[in-house]
Amino acid sequence: MSVVLEAKNIVRDYQLPGGLFSKGGVVHAVKGVSFSVEKGKTLAIVGESGCGKSTLARILTLIDPATSGDLFIKGKKVDITKGDLTKDLRREVQIVFQNPYGSLNPRQKIGDVLTAPLVIQGNVPADERRERAMMMLKKVGLGEEHYNRYPHMFSGGQRQRIAIARALMLNPSLLVLDEPVSALDLSVQAQVLNLLADLQDEFNLTYVFISHDLSVVRYIADEVMVMYFGEAVEYGTREAVFADPKHDYTKTLFAATPKADPASIRARLARKNAA
Amino acid sequence: MALLEIENLVVEFQTTTGMFRAVDGVSLKVDQREVLAIVGESGSGKSVSMLAVMGLLPWTAKVTADKMTFNGRDLLTLSDAERRKIVGKDIAMIFQEPIASLNPCYTVGFQIEEVLRFHLGLGRKERRARAIELLTAVGIPNPAERLDSFPHQMSGGQCQRVMIAMAIACNPKLLIADEPTTALDVTIQKQILDLLVKLQAEHGMGMIMITHNMGVVAETADRVVVQYKGRKMEEADVLSLFENPRSNYTKALLAALPDNATGDRLPTIADYFKDGSEIAGAAVS
Ligand SMILES: Nc1ncnc2c1ncn2[C@@H]1O[C@H](COP(=O)(O)OP(=O)(O)O)[C@@H](O)[C@H]1O
Ligand SMILES: Nc1ncnc2c1ncn2[C@@H]1O[C@H](COP(=O)(O)OP(=O)(O)O)[C@@H](O)[C@H]1O
Ligand SMILES: [Mg+2]
Ligand SMILES: [Mg+2]
């Protein structure tokens, strides 16, 4: 098994600008997080808003630098502040965001959305770009007829398929998905999760899947990391974390997640009738 | 007599391309002390049907029903003035976005006291005392000091507590909660749901819990209405719904829950309608 992504002690501080009467402060958004993900596997990162998930996602996808710590992609150390960010590395790691509305340019046709990464990469002729975009559209469950349409003509679930298609255009090995199904209806969520599973099987993709929804995490993850105020308070295989959570926060999170099985409903109704 | 009774509610919107039917013949009842959940995916007409009850839809909406009564009073023929006396007092509503629902320019104390002044005509001192009592009831620490806070100085969960305080200020008979925890983290969601259920039981209110989340239904409801594209697909008590769903749509929704996954792919709605039957035609009640 080869490790695609390794993070060692990643720290990210945000410097807040000082005002006339206030001294600028520091937000410690990520406080020394370490993990590694093997090829073809899914690491799920779970935690509540503000715990540093998106900050970490931007560091992993080489959009923002870490304040300190080391990042290795396929065993090679990458520091974007030192000019390590080659075209090839850019290709290797892609990101999909939560909001299927905000992440697509409303004036760009879907065909152009999908071919743009190839244009930037260079040396792919126009007809091949078109062909590869058409193929990708079909891969994510859309059709050739969608090629010339604009984002507003698509539903939320379809837009998320487009965002996934765009991320896959350059054959990345690592996909970081920042709450990719959080804005979707249950039935659409199921379709997108199935699509991600199909694509992972076909291309042996490695996923970092960020979510605040434990039931989705339990379904999709091989390994789970729980974040709390910038720290990884729990990290292990899915089986270990769900069977025997160690940290109090993980236990609180499990206890707070609504249970929709008949036994739990029966227990609640019994408590209610007793009161 | 049911607290709220709706028969064959239809809501249509005037749009540039003609009339759009957002609610299509929905009937439901809520009794005193009962929690009814209305569950469905986005756009299924959950909010619109409740806004119709409250008389809060824009003029482009055409509302008809065979019956719409609250506590025996006909809501269809109510004048605006009469309706204003009921809405916010006997029927109260809380919404998804707590921060957007509060006025950013006024302290939370002022906003709670305004409800008490308008509906109950309480004097200054009584209002203040009652506002403190309400913030205490919804679990806000240091209530007396908190009255002077502005909404942006509070977290999303605290703002939702303030909204709940305003909603229960006049001891409503019916509380309509429209996705009250959708914008909140799960640990905060748990606290807010527990609070709502506790207040509902203590005050003997009827409650309508609107949600798209089956977990929220399971944790709060006595009875459930499942809605899809403006139509009622199924109505059942909460245990029957989860144990023995009857409509194909409910079956599909439950199967799509990752917790219920059996294989390595999730069933989708389409899997339940392979024979091409129109979902809307498959309603049961
Ligand atoms: N650009 C920024 N400047 C200052 N603080 C930030 C910035 N981005 C995020 N933060 C802060 O860092 C923390 C982590 O945020 P984020 O990574 O977005 O969390 P999550 O995605 O888990 O909700 C929060 O306290 C947030 O307010
Ligand atoms: N003011 C309006 N004008 C036109 N259509 C509307 C209006 N309000 C809601 N709708 C439409 O009515 C349908 C039901 O909406 P709504 O009740 O808000 O759904 P939900 O079940 O998500 O609460 C949707 O298709 C929505 O776009
Ligand atoms: Mg985030
Ligand atoms: Mg709604």
C-alpha cells in the first residue's frame, strides 16, 4: 500500500488585523494535526463548524500554506511558499466544495467549466479537450446535451456532479471533498455518494471527505478523524472509532446525533409516556 | 376538536409561465399536546403550507381549502386584524435562520418585550420580569444581562433560544417550528430539540415540526406527514412510519439513509419506481 497524503503536525494561525482600539489577535485554526491516507482509501474528517476543517482542506489542496508542519504528497515534501507547486502537483490534488451554487461561474457553459483545467495545463488540442469533457459528463451521470448549458439550468445535485467532474478532468490521485453533500436532499445525497464510490473503484482515487454528518461518515469512511477546536481528538479506523470512541467530545457528538431506528423511537416514546 | 384542521389545502403561485401549484390538496390535523412532523425534501411545500395557515404568503399566492380552522375558528374568512391577534400569540412560529429572523438593530430584550407589549399589553416592569423569566426558561445564562445584547453578539444556538423565547412568550396553543435546527451543529441541534420537546410537554402545546431530516422526526414526533411535490404521500404514527412505511416514497427516503445501508451502494428513489409509476400516484393515507 502506498501513502498518497501525509500530514505532520500541521498548524495554521490566522492573524486578525488590529483596529484603532484593539490589538490584533491570533486565531489558532489548526493546532498540530497529523495523519496519512493510503491510495484508494477514504479518510473522513468530522467536526462542528469552526473546528478548522476547511482551513485544513485548503492546506491539503495547496491553496493556502500551513503556518508550520510538513505536507507530503506521494512521499514528496511540498511547501508552496518555496515554489514547490508545479503543474504536475496542481493536477494531482483537487478540491470539491460544499456549495454547488457558489462554486461554479454562472456565465461559463458546462463544457467550458470542464475543459478549463485542460486549457491551463496546456498541450491538449481542442477536439481532445471536448472529447474528454464529454466522457467525464457521462461518467458523472450527465449527458452530452448538457455540454452547452449554463449552471443555473441545473439542480443542486447536478451541479455537485459537475463540480466533481471538473475536479476529475486532470486525473488527480487525491480528491478533497469539503462537505460535498451537506447542501443536498437525502435522495440526491445518496446518488452523489454512490457516484463517489463508483469513481473511487474505477480510478482508485484517494479521498479526504469532510463532513459534519456522522451517518455519512460511518457509511463512506475507511478511517475517521474527529476535530475539535483545531485539534484531532480522535483518529482511527472507522470500526474502532464508532465501536469505542475514546474522547469525550466524540462521545458527545455520537450522543447528539439523532437516531432513526425503531428501537430508539420505541425507547423515546416509553420515556415520554412514563413522564 | 382538533387544534388545527386543514382539509384539501391548495396553494398556487402566479409566475411568468402561469400558475405553479406548490401545495396540492394537503389535509392534516394537529391535536392539543401533540407533535406532528411534516417531512419532505426541499421544495415539497412544507413551508408554504404553514405560511398559508399563518396568512403570511405574498399576494401572488392563491390559497384555497375546503376547511382551515384553528381552535374551531375559521382561518379562511378571518380579517387581517383578527388574524394578527391570533398569529404570534395563539399560533407562534420559529424559522430556520435564527440570526436572520431577529432584527439586528434592536436588543433581544427589546424584541421580546415588544411581543409582550403588542399581544398582552404588559407594562414596562412586568415585561422586563417576564422577559427574564422567558430567557431563563430557554436556558440562556445570565438572562438579565443578556437582555441588553444584540443578535450579532450571540451564537446561532443562542439566537434560536431567543426566537423560542419570543415564540412561547404568550403561551401559544400551537407552535410551528420550520426547520428550527437545520442551520445548527448537531450538539446544538440536540439541545434545541430537547428544549422544544420539553416546553411543548410542559405547556401542553400542539407542535408542528417541519424538517427534511428523518432523525429529527424520529426524535420529536408523535405523528408524521410525509410530503412530496406538494402532495401528502403518507400519514402515520412515528413508530409505524419507521417500522412499516407504506408509500413507496417513504420507503425510498428511509432506504436512502446511510445508516440503513446494507450493501456498498445506497438505493435511490429511482430504484423504487423501476416500473415507471409516478411517485405522486403512489400516495397512501
Ligand atoms: N481567513 C480567515 N481569517 C481569520 N480567521 C479565519 C479565516 N478562515 C477561518 N478562520 C477561523 O478559523 C477557524 C476555523 O475555520 P474553518 O476552517 O472554516 O472551520 P470549519 O470548516 O471546520 O467550519 C474559525 O474560528 C474561523 O473563524
Ligand atoms: N413566493 C413564491 N412564489 C413562487 N413560488 C414559490 C414561492 N414560495 C415558494 N415557492 C415554491 O413553492 C414550492 C414549495 O416551497 P416551500 O414550501 O418553501 O418548500 P419546502 O418544502 O422546502 O419548505 C417550491 O417549488 C418553491 O420554489
Ligand atoms: Mg467549513
Ligand atoms: Mg422550507
